Amino acid sequence: MEAVLQVERLTKTYPGNSAPSLKNAGFALKKGEIAGVIGPSGAGKSTLLRCINRLIEASDGAVFIEGDEITGASQKQVKNIRRRVGMIFQHYNLVGRLTVMQNVMHGRLGYMSTVDGILGRYTEEDKRHALELLRKTGLETMIYHRAGELSGGQKQRVGIVRALMQEPSILLCDEPIASLDPASALVVMEMIRSLCRERNIACLVNLHQVDVAKKFCDRIIGMHGGGIVYDGPSWELQDSVIEKIYGKPIDQLMLGGEGHGGR
């Protein structure tokens, strides 16, 4: 099966830093595959996702989305490629004064002219699709509520629906549950998994909790010091590998809340 996402030798060195924050990262992701990226703070997880989507510019390497290279693409080409890439953020990136429905419809802006986008000229088909997704995620009663009034879990569900409105081939999730309580975190992860499988969307998700990654992801990509030190099935992730990823004995990881599903 052809890869939806192909990452080759991806490297990022920030100005003023001698060591790269991301170095020679490479992997491929297929349709419907859910891969969890784990590692300590500063391992390069967020840098990886942001380079893939060109929110920041990579120093070296290449990223292909459905065969189209995004790293060397023009701004116009990037806009077209990004339509196929949904992004979910830790802090939701919603417009608090706008309604749930208005925030969700922003997922269609990449397909619209600037004027239609400013005036909110969405098609009836797009509105029906949004309502269907809001019902699936349990938000149908919140459609006219301002996003700023919602709980963290509700805000993240709005972020998921907005991303799915792009009809993406791949979903990039940057710490989507880091700001949520444990119960809301599980709801959000179950929602991401079920919607990606139902729609055959590839998903790359950064997570701090190893237990959550093993439960919801088919595959684990472990990062340490900017590089990938493990890439394999989630069920094959052993304690010795977790220690290598986090650079600490497993008992310290458990006590510290990092690794085995702590805060």
C-alpha cells in the first residue's frame, strides 16, 4: 500500500542552537494507520509535526504527502497540500467568541475563495456534513454556544470536527490530551481512533502517556534527543525500550508520572 505520509531524513536546527532539535527522522504512514509519537520533553515531537505541516521550515530532508513533496513546495502548493492534512492542537486554537458551528466551518476555508470565506458562504452540503460530525461527537446541542464557554474536552472535540471538515488524508495531533483531565482524555483519544478508522485516515499523534499510546495506537515512534530510537508495533514496546526512549530507569518514570501514563 502506498504511503500517505513519507518522511525522509527530516532535520531541524534552530538559530543559536548547535545541536539539531530534530535529526534524520524517517518513517512512512499508511492509510488508516495510527502512530503515537512518544518521548521526553525536548525530544523533538512537536518539531517533527510542525516540520511535516510546514508550520516551521525544516533545515534538511523531505516530506511527501500522498506523493507530493511539501518541504520544497511554493506557498500556493503548500495551501493545496495542507487541505489534505488536518491539525489538532494542544490548546485547541479555536476562536472563543465564535460559535461551535462557526469554528467547525473554518475547516472548509482551504477550499473557498477569500471573499466567500470572509462572508461565510458555505455550501448546504458542507453545513450538513458539519452537523453530522457534531452529532457523532456528541456536540449537537452545543452548535450555537460560543467556543469560549466550552470545557476543555468539548473544545478538543470541536477541534477534531474542524480538522475532519477538511476531509483530510492524514491527521496530525500535537499533544491533543495534554490539557485534559483523564476521563476527557480517554474520550478524545477514542474519538480520534474511531473516526480515523471509520474514514481510513492516517494519524500521527504526539503523546506524553505511554499507556495511552499503547492502548490507542497501532504503532509507536519513540524519540530521544531529536532522533527516532524506536519504531514498531505498540504491543512490542518493552520496558527496556521505554527506558532508552526516556533515558531513565522504568521505576523513576513511573514515580515521575512520565512514561507509564502519569500526569
